[in-house]
Amino acid sequence: MIISFFISYLLGSIPFGKIVTKILTGKDITKTGSQNIGATNVYRSVSKKAGLSVLILDGIKPILALVITSYFFNEHYQNFKFLYFFISIVGHIFPIWLMFKGGKGVACFLRLGFYWRTRNDFFVRLI
């Protein structure tokens, strides 16, 4: 069970803002703009497309954590699914790779609402 929490944290701590900016411009996003790795700073400092891609990638991290933990740790998934999601957001806000200085968690948290809403709408429409 602790391994599943660790996996959720590591997935959440992937710094997509830093990665996308480095690939597209070769610059370090933590040295430009607001010095944050989030989608807003990438949007303002790099480009609209880069900011949108970081927003989407950051939003996918908690969903990926839920999917992976439900697949490999199914016996714990039902009891701890919200905790897996929360831990991935904590990983986004405090990534070990960036000395615990990450994004604000907005994209990750907003994705929770979209994820649960689309799943619930899907099941309601089936009935």
C-alpha cells in the first residue's frame, strides 16, 4: 500500500512545465516570469500552445495516478482513491526533483472535477 502512495507522489511530481519549456526553448522556466513551473508561467513566458500543453499534462497526472493504482493495487483502490489523487497533487506542489518548489496544483485539482463529472455522467447515461 505504501508503494502505491509513493507511485502516486512520483507521478504527481513530474515537472511538465520545466520539461516542456526546456524542450521548446532550452531555457529554465524557474528563471523567467513568476519563476513557477506551472502552466500560467509557461503560457506567459513561452507560448500559448506550450502553456496549454502543460495545463493538459499537469491535469493528466492525478488521473494517471488513479488509473495505475487501480490497475496494480486494486485491493486498496476503492478505499484510498481520493488519497491517491490528493497525494499526486501534493507531489505536483512539492516535487522532490525541484527541491519541493513546484506548481500551485490548480490544473491537477481542476481535473478532479472534470474526471468525476464525466465518469458520473457516463454512468447516469447508461442507466
